[in-house]
Amino acid sequence: MAHHAASAHNGHHAEMHEHHVMDVAVYWKVFLALMFFLILTVAAAIFDLQVIIQKATGLNIRGLNIMIMLTIAVIKATLVVMYFMHVKDGTRLTWIWAAAGFVWLLLMFAMIMSDYIARGEVEQAPPGWEQIH
Amino acid sequence: MSVQVKQRRRGHVEPRPEGAVQEVAHQFEDIGQQNESYIVGMWSFLVTEIMFFGGIFMTYIVYRTKYPQTFTIASGELDWKAGFLNTLILLTSSLSMAFAVRNAQLGKRWRTLLCLGITILCAFGFLGVKTVEYSTKWAHHLVPGPNFHFSRHGGEQAAPADRGTSFVEDASPETSGGGAKPEGEIPQHEAQLFFGLYFASTGLHGVHVIIGIILLAYWGGLVQFNARAARDFIPIEMVGLYWHFVDIVWIFLYPLLYLIGSPKL
Amino acid sequence: MDVTTTEPSSARKNYLNWDHSWQSWLFTLDHKRIGILYLISISAMFFLGAVAISLVRVELATPRGDLVESETYNKLFSAHGIIMVFFFLVPSIPATLGNFLIPLMIGARDLAFPRLNLLSWYLFTIGGGFAMTAFITGGVDTGWYFYTPYSSTYSNNQVALTIIGVFIAGFSSIATGVNFIVTIHKMRAPGLTWFRLPLFIWAHYATSVIIVLGTPVVAITLLLVLLERAFRIGVFDPALGGDPILFQHMFWFYSHPAVYIMILPSMGVISELMAAFTKKRVFGYSFIAFSSIAIALLGFLVWGHHLFTTGQSMYAGMVFSVLSFLVAVPSAIKVFNWTATIYKGQVEFTAPMLYALGFIGLFTIGGLTGLFLAAMAVDIHLHDTYFIVAHFHYIMVGGALFGYLGGLHYWWPKITGRMYPEGWAKLAAGITFVGFNLTFFPQFILGQMGMPRRYHFYPEEWQALNVLSSAGASILGLGYAIPLFYFLWSLRYGKLADANPWRAVGLEWRVPSPPPAHNFDEIPIVVWEAYEFVPEDADEAEQDREAMPGVPAGGHE
Ligand SMILES: [Cu+2]
């Protein structure tokens, strides 16, 4: 019925009649990458890099393992969001809303933790914040 | 990178003309508007889910930084191999879910059903492993409440003194000398906090898995028995978004709960 | 689309009269009918909350505790707070006026997800049912913010029921928020760009963003309180290694922004009223629009001002204090722009406009006293006194509720097709204004003298001010009761309203009153700016109007 002015519907016309169907191979590759990272996570937990590095160099990087594991988790989550959840081919609006939750959550973490750190409740510096020796 | 792009191009199979088969609800003007509304709607709902689980992660962060030793030791009581198996199962279910969506997009009804079936199977497998884990924890008095008593049962007993608690080593003088604290020194309520958070987060996640199973079964049934519903892939896509989100939560829960206790092979 | 609207207006089918069966109401997917369902539910909630606080005010008329015991008193103010915050103010404008008007204002046939919309009303009702059960079976005495460890360890089990009720109502709120976000993004009529939207829509968009980002956090927090009650996991119990301040952090992460969930829609209403009754474009349109978004985002960064007297670190307190001052800026921008809109406008002092003018004055007082409280040192003195009570009632009642009442009057002809009696409405607006100030202004003085909130007895020397406050409350009650009667009266005896009784602009005034079930016979194409009262466009606008079937022409000034 009525014609939609392009200005009102930010570009949904562009997407209207095409739909991104991803290649099967893409899904398999993502899956294999997720498997690889899963094994890497466990390996990082089992072979304590922090101890290994400390023994080799005397450098004690606190919370190195958890940092590695969380970095991997972020990579895994990004893969799932981008490919399995199709945000990669999504509209700008989808991108904004897909990012909003994660960004706001980090904000909450930062604001609340800053109180705990300032209170000195944190028994030691948060993992990875300082290097000793 | 350019290879990637090429593949994506090749992957752009034009599905059947959508406007002809997907039905447009009365409040929408065209199918493009309807489809994107559902996707954006689902994502803004997932934002609430992120913040919801985020609250649990917030409490986790606070208490883990407050009681790092206890959390490290208590985490050793969790069976990381069971968690590994469950991660494997969930990632597999995510793959089959992704394929279910793809087949729905292409209008391949039977393949969609097959993939949904595999996803549901994986979900049940996940819950099965979880049940075994929970009952072990119950038997070991690790469920918070009047019966709670933290003592060691898992593989941690064999822990060599120089490993596994390296996190703890230089944290405070009384634990120096390496190795885990003897169990008597671990404040019971701190350990209870860890298990409280463990049950709260995995329980909440489990509830989401159960809801996921119901959604998957419902839409699977519709695809099976209702030709009209089978033509619209958007509901499957939305269930997929939900399912992948549940997967993402687990991706973070697994290392934070199971792997901080320096597991042994 | 196939419905013709050429019959005479009395016989015309509209969303109210096309079907009278109860099923057509309880299973309706029409956003307008769902708005009405919400209107009925929240009005009931409002009067229940009012009854609870009436008893409190009666008790406080004397310095002794003679009417009720301490425990009953605690339950009364808790019931008042819980009902008014979670079951009245949060859904008040969005779920009624927002639900009804957003599709009409943006030229859509419905919200994006009509079934989700109906679900949200059912969730609201179920949640309300849980809370009511808790109040009837024993009552809750924790106050509306359920502070731990009292709520999680010591208080009675009705707390659990109430929390479940609030939790479910939270999902209803989320459903509304998601629906509004998608609708505003995707359902705007052709040509209706973001900067042609009514400011009411901007306000509701900002509100929905807060709902979506904040509500789940309070949901999980309250769920943890439940788990703590059930399993003693200790997250918020210091005796078990938990931290009650963490509860306060997470609770206020939602509950401070929740203040903006309540006030932003009201600000949206005020913008509409300012334009309609000065016949001018709102001054500083884009400033008001962006200030809504700024409030939504900045509002999330200030919750720590509720924790100044707890063990929150001084540094966090300083940051929260500064940010709390900052958040006053976008609110002030709005007030200045509204004032500038009135300047040299032909102000029509109708009842809705009286409420709107009341809003500006009272909200300003509420906002400025908020700055006192944002200053950490002053807050130490005023914390948990009647100064706080007065401050947030100036925002919640003088702001949110006045906006709600103003909006209800303004759109009443659109919703029901009948005019309310203007004389009575002006009287009620006046009574409400006087009653409100008499109730709450003395509380500023009491609080400043150090009278703590939540006690049912007090030293003799504060009696005069308390009696004033209680007297004001009775006048305020009268001010609320009068509209209830004349609104109901007008449903049957009110003058029939034409499509645009206020000669306002906006798409909702271009459809008949009450609107047809499908809103628009043809989706309009918007080629004009928001609040375009410019005379030289009159002819063109006239033609647009005539092109719309079923709309009486010649309404434009
Ligand atoms: Cu606040």
C-alpha cells in the first residue's frame, strides 16, 4: 500500500527481498573454531601458564589463566553472535541492539567494582592488574 | 580475508521469493518490515537476558575477588570433565540449531525437523549430565542450606602442593607455603557462597535450557503439522537466537565455575 | 482496510463498539483496548495504594501511635510504596496512554507485537495478584525496596510472595519496553522521520531503553533474595559472608533509573500539552528529544546517591554525587524549553494545561531539592528523613502523576469519544495542586528538622506540621476522587467529541474519536514537521485533513 519513504525506515528496503543464507562450510568452520577454543581453554586451565612463566622467568602475572580463559570465552561468544546469530549480515539496528546489552553490562561491572576496589574489599588486586617482582 | 568474502558471496543462495510465501501480519506493511521487527525485537529481549544473567555474573565477580582462595579450592570440587562434555554438547546443539535455521530459510522442511530434533537431543543430554552432577553435589553435602558441609571429594585430593593453588600462594601470608589450605581452614560460608552461586547460575541456565526445549519442540511440531507455519522461517530463527544466547551464557559459566580450580587431567 | 467510515459518526464502528462481548476484551490484541485494560487495572491499584497511605496519614495526625501498631504501620507504608511504584507509577503512562497512542501517533495499525502486548497485561495482573495475596495474608513490612538482610533473613514469608509479584510485573514491563522499541524503530509511517516524531514518542523510546536495560537487573537481584530465603546461600547476608551493600547497588541500578521510567513519559505528555495549548511548536524540539535520551543513559550512572550513608566508599560516593548533579542538566533543559514555549504563546488554560503548568512548578521544586540530596554532605543530614519523602513525592506525584492526569484529560476525548466536564476538571486540578502542596511542603520542613521517615510516632513539637500534611492529604484525596466520578459520568453523559477537539496537530487527532479498530483507513504519508501550527500551511494541512475520510474538516484554526 503506501510507499515507504526511505528516510523513515532506515534502510530496511535494502534488506527487504534478500536474505543472507550462510554457506554450510561457514557454520562448520565456526564450529571447528569453537571446538579448538574449547580445548584451548581447558589446556590453559590445566597447564598453568602462570606457574610455568614464573618458574622460567620469575615473573608472576597474577590471574593470567583466568584472563586467557575469559579472552577465549569472549572470542567464542563473538563467533556465535556473528555467525550463528547472523549479526554479521544484520542491519545497523541489529548491530546496535546486539552490542547494547554487553556494553551496558560492562558498565555495571565497572561502576560496582570501582566501589569495591575503592573500599579495599578486594583482597588482592583484580586478576592481572599488577605485576609483581 | 578476500577468500572469506568470496565464500560468503557463494553462500548467498537466493531462497524462494519470500514475499510470496511468508504471511504478513495485519500490523505490518511488508515482509521486510515484519522480519526485521522480529529480529530486532528478539535482540532487545536478549539484551534483557544479558542483563539478567549479568546480575549473577556481577555477584560472582564481587565474591570471587573477595574470597579468591575459597573460590579456587571450592571450584576444584566441580567435575570439569562433566562441564567439558556439556560444553561440547551445547556447542554441537548450537551447530545443529544454526543448520535448522538455514534449512528453514531454504524451506527444507524435513531437514529443519531433523536439525531441531538433534538440538533437542543435545539439550536433553546436557540436562542429563547436569542431573548427575547435581546429585553428586547433593550426596557430598554441597547444596547450600542446613545440610551444607564443605569437604573435599574430587580429584583435588591428589593435588601436588606446588600446583593448583598458585593463585593463592602469594595472596596472603597464612596460606604461603604453597598448596591448598587444609579443609578445616576454609570458611564454610565462603564455600557455601561459591556453591550458592554455582547452583543459582547453572540452575537459571538449566531453566533456560528447559524453556528452550519447549520452544524447540513447539516450533518443531508446527513445522511438522502446520504447512502454513512451515513457510515462515522467522520463528525458527528467533528460537535459534535464544538458543545461541543460552550457549553463550554457558561459554562464560564453564571457565568461571569449573576451570578456576586448576583442574588435573 | 475494508471498513468504510462514511456512516454518521454515531453509528460508526470504532474500537469500542465493534464487539461488546467480554471475550473481545479479554482476548483483544488491539493496543487501544489493552490500554483500556491497563487503565482499569492501574486505577484500581492506585486507589488501593491511596487507601494504605490514608491510614498512615491518619496515624500521623497525632504524635502518639494510637491508630495502629508499629508493625501494622510498617506494613501500610510498605504496601503503599510497593503498589504505587511497581503497580502504578512504572506502568502508569506507558501502559495506558503509551499503549493507546504510540501506534496512532506514528501512523501504525498496532504495536509490532500485539500478542506480546496482551501477555504483558496478563503478567501485570498475575503479578498484582501475587502482591495482593501477600498484603491480604499478612502484609509485608520491608518497605518497597526490600533491603537485605532484613528481607532475606528476618522478615515474614509474605516478602517472598511480593517479590514474586514484582518479578512477574517486571516481565510485563519488559514486554512493553521491547514492544515500544521495535514499534518506534520499525513501524513509523512513511515520511515520519525521527525528528518529525512527537516528543511523546521520544520520551517513550527513552523509557523503553531504561526498562530493557534496567528491569532484568532488579529481577535477578530479587530472585537472589528469594534463593537466599530458600537456601541461605548468603549472597546478601553479612553473617554468611555476603554483602548487603551489593544488594543496594544492584537494586538501585534499576530503581534509580526507574524514577526516569516514571517521569520521562510524563515529560513526553507535558511536551504535547505545551504545544497543543500554546498552539506553538515546542521550543527547542531537538534539545528536548535528546535530553530524553541523555536522561535515560546518564540516569544509569547515579544510583550510588542512595548509598551515601552506607559503607559505600567515599570515592564512589564522590563520583556518584557529581554524576547526580550532571543528570539535572537534561531535566533543566526540558523545563527551560517548556517555559520558552509558553512565552508569548496564546496559552489556553484548560484542565490538562493546568496540570501541565502544575507539573513544571512542582517538578522544578522536586528536581532542585534533589540537588540538595545529591550533595553528599547534605545528604548525610537529610538521609531517611521526611525531606527525602517530600522530594520524591514532588517528582512522583507533582511530576509523574500530574503528567498522567493531564494526559488522561487531554486524550480522554480521543479514548472515549466524549468530553469530560471542563469546569469540574479545572476544579479538580486546582484542588489537587493545593492538596498536594499542603501535604508535602510541610514534609520538607519536617525532614530538615530531622524527622525520620517510617516511624509512627514523633515528638510533640512536630504535630502542627504533621496535621497540616494530613489535612493536605485529605484535600489531595478529594482531588483524586472528583476525576474518578466525572470521568465515569462522561462515558455516558459527556458531550460527544469530534476528531480534534483541541485543534491540536499530531496523527492521533486525524482519526475519528474514538478511533476505528484498525486506526487508519490508509496509512498517512507524513510531509510535515512535528507541531506544525504555522498559519501559511493551513491550506495544505486543510487539504490533508479533508483527504482523510471520516475526519470532520474545517477544524484547523
Ligand atoms: Cu536516585
